[in-house]
Amino acid sequence: MRHNIKDKKPMDKAAIALILCFSVVALASVFTVKSSLDKINLSDNTDITVPQKNETKDKSVAKRVPTVDSQDNPQSNIQNQNNGNSSSPSTWVVPVDGLITLEYSTELPIYSKTLNQYMVHNGVDIAAPLDSRVQAAAAGTVVETYKDDRLGYTVKINHGNGFITTYSNLSDKILVESGDVVKKGDVIGGIGDTSLFESADDSHLHFQMEKDGSLVNPSDYIDF
């Protein structure tokens, strides 16, 4: 029995050595395979991510809506043309038949017979007999009717597009009121003598025009 035991010990050591070698080789193989798989997975993920980003960009571009400028809008062009026509002399009519006796002048003072002094004149005075019909110079909405302390009974009409006209020195028989919608040529009142600041002048209509909140010369828009 002792002889057999002595013979098996060298064989056991050799077997253990072989097992250890196989274990080391197996572990090395496992690590090598795992490393290769990780590289493959990383490569696959990279290939998948790139087209996803490209697809997102493509979708974003496809959904982008261009900004439309008013100049590119045909309907807007029509409105702009109409707006331009509203400032044309052909759009307006003279508010009363007569000659201009006092011109518009906001820079060079004009002599006033009533006040006996030189002063600016914010509108035009159109001579006409008392009770002559005064008509709206263009279509619009009556903003207000009132008695001005200096210029007498007055009607103000908003025509849109920044234009407002004012008719003063009217008689007290005003035919419109605030909020009324008038057409070009509609009669709004008659010539009076209610302007204290122009009472020494012959009977006339004092007519003013504004554009975008600033006084303008009515003769630039109306063919008197």
C-alpha cells in the first residue's frame, strides 16, 4: 500500500498543474472574448446612434415653417395698394365748392384780420356762402362733433390709414354725430359764422387734415 501511495503523488501533482493551466487558459479566453464582444457592441451602438441623429435633423428641417413677409403676401399687396390709393388726390373730394382764401402755413406766419397779428394757419380756408353744404372729403367714421372755442362748430372724421379731416366754422345745424359712418360726398353740415378767431373773414370753411397724428397740407391730397 505504501508503494501505491508513493506512485500516485507525482501523478496528482501533474494533474493539478494541468487543471491550473487549463483554468488560466480558460479565464484568458473568457476575458478575450468579453473584450471583443464589448468592442463589437460599442461599434454597433455608434452605428445606430449616428443615423438617429441624422433622422432627427431631417425631421426638424422638414417641419420648419418659413417666415412669411407681408410683401410676399398677395392679399397684403392688395391692401397696400388700397392704402396707397387712399392718399391719392383722386380719392378725395373738395369739402365745399369755393376758392381757397387762406393757405395752409405752419412755418411762415400769415396775417389774421380778426386778431390783427401774424400767426400760423393749420388748415385752409375755403370761401363759400353761408349755409353752403359741407361734405365729407372721403369715406370714414365721425370721431366727434363739438364747438371749438376758437374755430366754432366742428366735425372730425377718421378715414383710416392715418388720415383725419376736421371741418370748422360750421353752422350749429350739424347733420352727423359721433360714431356715424359716412361715404365720400355725404353732407355733414353747412357753412356758418361761428369761428371767433376768423370772424372778420368772409364766410368760409376752415378745413384741416392730419396724417399719422401730424398736420399736413390738404392741398397735397385734394385737388381744390
